[in-house]
Amino acid sequence: MIIHSNEKNFKEQVLDSKVPVLVDFWATWCGPCRMQGSILERLDQEITAEQA
């Protein structure tokens, strides 16, 4: 599951999480960041399909 955190909910969603969390810090101008983002989206779809 991909979630988008911000300053207000980062602690609750990431730091206080009971399960491991992968955090991807990115910027719109960063080419490698955008490539990694699409890989993470595909991975999320695969994992979601496996859990169904």
C-alpha cells in the first residue's frame, strides 16, 4: 500500500508504525526518483494482487 505522508502525519504513519515501512523521499525534478516511484507503484500492484 502506497501512502503519501506529510509533516502532520509522518510520525503517526511512519515513526509509530507497528510494521516495517519503506520511505521514498523524492522530488518532481529528480529523474531517478521518478523512475523509482514507478517501480514502487508496480511492486505495490503485484503485492496487492498476491494478497487478494
